[in-house]
Amino acid sequence: MAITLKAARVNKKLSQKKAAKLIGVSVSMLSKWETGKCFPSARRIPKITETYGIKYDDLIFLP
């Protein structure tokens, strides 16, 4: 099941502030990822998938 970063966060009932803290980035960086203004580095992907409880293959990164 494909899901955007924002939808994955909302499904886990996390605020941007809480999700950013769990992933180890700023709220503004998380917001940029969710809107497609930039993309997370490869080293951040494991923490994102762990935090949201999803597989990398299920993530959709907006252009």
C-alpha cells in the first residue's frame, strides 16, 4: 500500500513536532519532505520507516 510521508505521520497520530523529534530532524525539514521541496537523505530513511512503521517500498515521495 503506497502512502505519502504526511499520510504515514497522520496515520500514526504524530504531530510534525513529535515526528521530527523521533526522526532527529527539524520541523521545517520534515515539512519540506512532506511537501516535496526536498527529499530525505538515504541515512534518514531507516529512522522514517521505523518511526512510521512502514516499509520503504510503500513510501511515496512527492515531486
